[in-house]
Amino acid sequence: MSKLIKLLSEYGADVPGIMERFLNDEDLYNSCIHAFYEDNTFNDLGISIETANYDDAFNYAHTLKGITGNMGLVPLYNLIVILVESLRSRDSSQINFQYKKIMDEYNKSKDLFYNK
């Protein structure tokens, strides 16, 4: 088992799904995950939430839902799903809290897969 697969497994990622989507090409996945952490969408989501621009926040969150799902980052994906549903239903009562939890998980995963 490679170091990447071991880390993904320990993180709770969907390793079989990842390997299927990325044709068992760990180098491809590694380059994609680096691009993911270099992207500004999480920051844009935070700015949209901070300025109460919930339409843009929904679009950013929905995009991140798809990306994290495809990347197999299940713990992060699950938190984003909750935020997407709050934004979809226009319930802003927990959005700041949800975003903080997402960013905590994002930073945790970034430390595992990007900052090494």
C-alpha cells in the first residue's frame, strides 16, 4: 500500500471510488489534489458568507460539493453537503458555524495531502 493510499484510508476517503475515477493513477490523483488545494474557491466561499451573498455562496459550495465528491474526500464532502442544504433552504442560522467546521476539516486534509 502506497503512502498516499494509506493516508487517504486513514482520513476516511473513498479509496476504491478514487482509484476507479482516477484509473488507479496515483500520480494523476496527487496532481489533482495539489490543484484542489491551490484553488481559491474555499476562500471565495468564505468571502461570500462573510458578506451575506448567499447566492454566490451556494454556487461556490455546490461546486466544492462536486469536487470533494469526485476527489473522494468524504469527511470534507459530508460537511459541505450540510452547508449546501442550508444555503439551498435559505437558512442562514448555522452557516458561519458550518463554514468554520468545513475550514477546520479543509485545513486538516490539506496538512495531510498537500503540506507534506
